[in-house]
Amino acid sequence: MDGERQQTSAPELKAQIEAERGGRPFLVFRDGGGEQRIVVVEDGTATLWVGRGESSDLRLDWDEEVSALHAQIEVVRDECTLLDDGLSRNGSFVGDHRVEGRRRLRDGDTLRFGRTNVLFRRPGEGAPEATVAASQVPAAATVSPAQRRVLLALCRPFKDEAPFATPATNQGIADELHLSVDAVKTHMRALFEKLGVEDLPQNRKRVALVERALQSGAVSRREL
């Protein structure tokens, strides 16, 4: 994707959730046709090559600003490090910072190669300093303190990454925060809109909101 915001669909969110439940680091990006792609860093992988060339593991052959062999992602267990030793003409970025040499990747970091943004996920890390991916949660910074308390309460059942966890109910949130259910509903409507899930089916909104919050770093499991 060329840096523009593109709404994540319900099936795409489901695919990300399934990848997260696998427990391994993974990379999410859009190909030249705008389709979501997920590359899982399988156990035993030592290096992933990024580039336009046929030998690349993360092949971005539609992006003319990406070099044939652009960068490497080195893997030690589930720790990943982006390595750019000058192979590429246009460089590699984590957030707004160009990588000169090595950069350890953290859950929620947004990588950029050429015009293509790649979201790095490391399930379970929950790093509070993880970069918010603007393409995933463009309005997370506008969430008010009151809305954030509601968001934390909504996400609390996911603290221990239980496979069958479900978001807190409006009544449960109201009881925890000593609010009325109507007040919780008002905050939830605002959160649906701000985090870009308002157009999803009603039965998907709450789970999608939790996933957006955790994936972006807007909420970390350490806070739950």
C-alpha cells in the first residue's frame, strides 16, 4: 500500500486475529492490488529477505522504489531485527526513522520499504512504546481519557490472551467504572467511529475494536 489509509475489512481482521493466535511474529501489508497479505515468521526461520527480486521472502515486486534485495529481517527465536546495510537506494524506515544498520522490532511497529507500509506484529509482547500504525488506527490519539477507560475495561478479558476471551459487556464496563449503561454506549459509539470499525457488522464491532486497540499499541496488555 502506498501509504494511504485503507479500511481493514472484517475478513482481514479475522485473518489477523488467527495469525495472532498462532503466537509467532508476523508481517501485514497490502500488495499492488490492495489485497492484505500476511507473512508469518515460522519457527526455525533465521532470515527474511525483503525486496522486489524473485528470491525475496517478503516480495514487493509492484513497488518500483524497492530494490531487488532491499533489507533483511533477522530472527532469533521470536526476536526480529531489521537490518539495512545500504543495500537499498531508498532506505528502510521504522515509523519516521530511517534504519542505519540494525533496529530491533517491537510489536506494532510500522516498517516502510519504498512506498509500502508493513505492520510488524509480535503477539504477547504488548510493548507500551510500540509505534501506533496510522493506517490501522488513524484516530487513536483523539480518544479522550474517559473513552480510554472504557476501552481498557472492554479489553480487560484479553489480558492473559485466553483463546476464547470475549470483550466486556456494556453492563460489565458500567459496573467496573461506576457509569450508567447509556454512558458506556455513548463512549462505545465514539470509539467505534474513532478507531474505524463503525461500518462493520454489529456482531463484529466489539472484537474488532479490541483487536485494533491491541494491535496498534493504543492499549497494551500490561495495562489490563
